[in-house]
Amino acid sequence: MKTDFFSVPRLNRNILTAAACMSVMLFSVGCGREEELTNPYSFENRPVLADIAEEEALGHFFAEDLCVVSDETAFSSSELDSEAGALFDLEGKHTLYSKNAFERLYPASITKIMTAILAIKYGNLDDMVTVTKDAVITEPGASLCHINPGDQLTLEQLLYGLMLPSGNDAGAAIAVHIAGSIESFADMMNQEALSLGATDTHFVNPHGLTDENHYTTAYDLYLIFNEALKLQKFREITGVSSYDASYVDKDGAPVSQTWKSSNMYMLGKKETPDGVTVFSGKTGTTKAAGSCLIMASSYHQDHEYISVVLKAENKDKLYENMTKLISKIVN
């Protein structure tokens, strides 16, 4: 039975497209006539990848360790009033809920998960970083950890400033330290996203301030966050509700700050269903993105889930939608 291309999960469709492109490349090699080729390409005898298996088998082959969204009509979109949302069972590899999981949206500060991945993977957390003028963020309402040019902090400290108070300034400092410039770091972000299968994602900065060319999807964020959770240091940094930072300014004078998480569940200001514990996550809010949140939860400490809500109307609606999602863990 032939599998319709558009019924194949998005991640697998991308791979099928790549395979088709490869076939075209092979067919196009050489400019001579067909009779001059030793082994000419035969369209009739071509291998048809989409014919070899049903959708479920393709999902198993290409995304064996991932949750796959194949049919959103199985879920009631009216359950959430945010633009998009999804819940993924990391142990069972099941999608428990999905709404507009492949719609391109602005991620706001959820972007910083990718920034943290690159810093942990490719940076030395003990490096002493001197903050440059790139960390001066003047956009009204931008979240900051209030570092200044000339301040000296370790890369690890900057990660706490990035992930807890959601410091855009910390994101810029990390990007310049790792890649030399914001633009070069964005290139790294995009390469990493592609390597994870996040093909509907494009980044132009390390912090998520709005740009029409800076976007992602709920499903791609699941792929990115799932990768982040494989890093123990990421879990450690995002698993605390506050962090005391001590460093020096440009004159060598000591500076102390306490950075607190922006996740209301982590702060104990929002309740979770019985047995559900939130242990990691990232908020994001801009006018264009609305109120956003992605987080990881465990059920009785031994079963983990990723939940994401994008473009809720406001903070109250954001947590109302997220509580509905994580309540599905116990129902």
C-alpha cells in the first residue's frame, strides 16, 4: 500500500524530501547522452522509498527515539486557547496532545535553550568571560540579568543569568564568547537545529528578541529541548529556582546578584497535579510571540514529559493552558 507523502510525519517528510533530492542529483550527474553511460539511471526501476513501508514503520525507522505527531485531528484543538501546544511522553515515545505543532511562530526567550545547548556542548564552563558592548540591550521590556560591559563572569555563571531571569544580555555575552559575533553564533544555532531535525526553525540571535526571520514550531522546540535534557549541566542549571552570582565589574569591584527563575511552577506559585514535578523549563514573552513556556516534568519521579505552550494571550492564560496539558499526564 502506497503511503501518501503528506500523511507522513513532518520529520520523516523532510527526510523523504532529502532522499528525493539525492535521487535528482544522481540522475543529473554527467552531461552525456544516456547510451554513453555505463549504468544509466532507469526511472521505471527507481527505488520508491514511500512505497516500502507504512507511516508507522517510517516513523520507527527515522524517529525511533522520538515522539511523532502524525494526526492532530485526534486531539481537540478547543482544549487550549493558545495558538499552539503539545505534550510528549519521553519514556513511551508518545504524543499525548498536539495543536498546531508545525505552525511557525516566534519563540521569544525559549530561544535561549539552544543558546545553552551550544554553550554547554562547545564551551568551557570555567572560562572567564569579559562582557562586551554586545550585551547592551536597549529594547523596551527586554528581560535582563543586569550585567554590564567589562564585567567578568564564568561561562557557567552566564548560563544561570541566561536561563533563570532570562537575561538577553547574558545571551549576547555567551554568543560573542563562543562564536566571536552574534551572527556567527546564529549560524551555529541553525546548524545545530538542522542536525536535530528541527527543519522549521531559523534563528538570527541568541535571546529571542523579535525578528521576522527568527521562528520555530512547537514540535521543533520539543526536538531542541529533548536534546538539552540529555545534558546534565542543563538539567542542573534549569532545575533550581534561584542562583547567587558573585563576580567583578570592569574596575575589579565585587558584584553580587540573586537571579530567580521566571517559571511560576519552579517558584511554587502555580500548583501541579498530584505526582507531577516540574524540573526544567524556559519561559518566553514578547508582544509578537505572546506568552510562551516549555518545560519538563516527571510523574512520581520516574516518567518524564515535555510540554509546550506557544502564543497564549497573557501570563494567566499561559499557565491555565499549561496546567491543562500536564493534567493529561495523570488522566
